[in-house]
Amino acid sequence: MLSGVVAIVVSGLVAGALPQEAAAQSSAPSLTAGLGMTAYKQAVAEALSEDEGLAAFYRARDFAPLWTAADAVGAERRSALIEALATASDHGLPEARYDADGLMARMARVTGERAMGEMEIELSRTFLRFAHDLNGGMLDGRRVDSGIKRPPIRVPSEALLQAMADGEPRTVIHGIAPRTPEYAGLMRAKLELERTIAHGGWGMPVTATRLELGDSGQQVVSLRDRLSAMGYLKPTLTAVFDDTMRSAVSDFQADHGLAVDGIVGGSTLSAINTSPEARLQSVLVAMERERWLNLPEGRGKRHVFVNLVDFHAKIIDDGKVTFETRSVIGHQDPDRRTPEFSDVMSHMVINPSWYVPRSIVVKEYLPQLRRNPGAVSHLEITDRNGRRVNRGRGFSQYSAASFPFSMRQPPGPRNALGLVKFMFPNKYNIYLHDTPSKSLFNQTQRTYSHGCIRLNDPQDFAKALLALQTDDPVGFFQSRLRTGAETRVNLETPVPVHLVYRTAFTTPKGHINFRNDVYGRDAKIWQALAAEGVALGRPQS
């Protein structure tokens, strides 16, 4: 609730100053007509010259005030806006960016029609900045890291202002933030971490190099206290690493994407000793990322969701995970990292050929061919007309720029794409596919591909997708597979695909999960957020 002082300011803004003509008349001159304008309208028109969204909104209403109207509705809108700005930090947004105190001070000093017009536009601009930040994020991720291909989604300014004009102010503002369970969960995690930090954190770090069942002593006590503070272990006085503690360690490992063995070794120690401040940074970044994915059309009744750093791909139907499989993503080398974007899966290819990307041809295979024309013999080399090239002539005369041929691996069990690939055509040439290299799925950090996403259970993934368009998805898939021929199968209902990067995320049950920032993207986003004024927050009681 507003304090008494704030309430007086927002309710008394227009006392004796509102241009009643602007609020009442319906035949005001157009934006471009300067003569005959009141000082209020002239101020509004001048301020709108560089913002088409604002201009369209005010032109359509003949410049009538939205915020500075001398009635109860205007006061309600002002109160709702000031209240909302006071919640910015709850969303991980910097309150100083919207300067509610300064806004109220300027409202208290407004006198005269021209000043009222300027105040009207300042209130609209503050509302739009807050609404855009809250609805679609503060940052354009593409400017932070080249691997982020997701453009910012912005509800048009005119639509936001019109919603405020037509609706109940607090209801409108309440509906601006993402309405996803994930966003709500991240907000709760943020609050819990802020409380933890305010009360001194999770206790002393664990300095042992390894702890396991049967160990005892001070380091086990430090482990016990830290696990208890994190909520993985009920308070106890034990100084022995017992079965209960091993179970707590296993739960912690599962929530942090670690090998679940109940032993506290190097990677588990590193995760346990990570500070709550660092975890809070991850949560704040995840909240910004969730705002980036706040799509007007939604994510799709059925969609594929791939959290790159969780190394899993999921099919989600009506908000529930109906299929999940482990995945391998691009290597950490800058030119092999998997990008982040959304697109639509239109078809799958059973028994696919692998058309080797040009970058791989000239960087990896051409040097081998220059030394030995018979190298990589499992690949066909073809000219621009698709004819096989005689390797006997050699390739030493070609450079990366002059090599005129393409390379292809025919369908087969040893094909780099395995037995099926899933296509959501995009300019980055990224897709999901099978792989003959199954052993990589046993690793906890799976960054081995050239950028595409490999699936551990691709045939089951295909059958899950086909289940909506055939009564016998298994038989359908196997019949195409047995032909050995490259076969395209269209999805009758295309499926949205979202490739995301979340080092902090919630689950329906249990603690918030954290993953490693394998590409360093979240570190860059945090730096960008901090540069905009985002901080780790006020101590919470």
C-alpha cells in the first residue's frame, strides 16, 4: 500500500492544474497542427515526436490525458503505477531505473498546463519502460553474446497504453509479468536466497578433498551444517557421514546435474561451496531469460524444450513433460557452441544422409585430404552437379577458399546423424538427431557436438512425436527404417522448438536446480544486468 505522503502526491497531482479541455473535448487538432493547441496539448505533441507508439495512442484519443486526468480513474492509475514501480526489485529489476521517488517529487511540483503535458508523457514513458522490461526483459541478449539469437519480444507501446486506458489499472499491471510457474518459482527462489544471505549464508565451506560414508570429524560437521542450511538435511548433531547424509548428498547431486554417487568429491565440493550470492546471480539471470521467452503466442500446446546446459530434451504437452531424453550439445569452442533460439519442427528424416557443413569440410577434412586423398573414405566427395569426384587426382592444390566440392555421408548405421534427424529449418543449420556415439551420454557434462543436438533415445523421441498422427507410431517408424532409404516424414501439426540456456531452474518437486555455465553466457548476462543497475537485493527479514 502507498504511504500517506505518496497517496497525497498521486491524488493531488492535478489540483488546480489539469487542462479540462484536453480531458473533455473530442475535436482536438491533430498532432501536426500547432495552431490552436492548448499548452498541455502542445507539450504532449512535442514530446511525442520521436516515439510513434506513444504518438499513435495519444493521437487516437485526441491527446486526452491517461494519467493526469482530474478524476478518480486518473488517480487510480497513478497510484497503481507507483505501487508497481516499488516492486521492481522483486522481479530482479533496478528500482533506480524507474525512479519512483523522483517521479513523485516531480508530480508534487507540477503547475500549469504545459508542465502537466510534460508530466503526462513522463508517466507514460516510465510505465512503458517498466512494462517492457517486466514483460520481455531489459536486455537484448543478442548484444550480450553472439550465441544468443533470440530477439527481444516487446508488446507494442500503443497496446500497453490502451490496456491501461481500458482496464482496471492494478489488474493490467499485474498481468504484465510472465505468468508461468517457472517465473513464480524463480521469484520464490530469489526471496529465499536473499533471506539466506541476510542471515549469514550457508555456513562454513567444506575444505576436505573427499568425504564419504563412514567418515567423521569437523569437515563432516561442516558438510552437515551446510546441507542442513540448504534444506537437504534435517537438523542433527551427528558428526558421522551416515546413510542419511549420503542420501542428502545424492539429492544435492541430482539437483546440480552431478554424478549421483553419494560421495563428496571435487565437483560436488565445488557445488556445495558455491556461495548463495553466486546462486542468486544465476536466479536473477534466469528471471531475465524467462522474460525473454514470454512469447505472446505462448510456447505451444505441444512443444520441444531443450535446456542446453541441463543436457536434456523434453516434449511438453499442456505444460507437462511427456517425454524426456539426455542430449549432447555443441563443444565449448566458440565456433561449435549451440545457439539459443526458437523455431518450428516441420518434419523428421528417417535414414538421413549427412551433408557435411562447409565449415567442417574445410577446417577438418580438407587438411586430411591434402595429405591423403583416401582419407575419410566413409564420405562421398561430389561436385556441384552431385557427381562423385575421383579421389585419385588428389586435393593438394586446393585451399579452404578454393575447394569446390561437397561431402556427404550416405544413410547407414554408422552415419554421423544416426538413423533419424528432426528438422526445424533455420539459418543456423541446427537440428536434433541420433548418433552412433552412444557412450557420450554417460558423461555428466555433454559438450561434444559441432553445434547440433544429439539425442540418447531418438527413436522413442520420434515415436512420441508420431503418436499424434498415427495409431501405430512404432510400426510406422520401423517400416520406414527397414527400407534403408532416406525418407522424409512431415509432422501433421508442426511443433515449436525452444533451445534455451538455464543455469537455474525450478522443478515441480524439490529444490531449485543449478547447472554449470558451460559457455560463460550467464556470466556475461549478469555483467550486463549489473551495468544496468541490478544488484543482489535488499536484505530480507
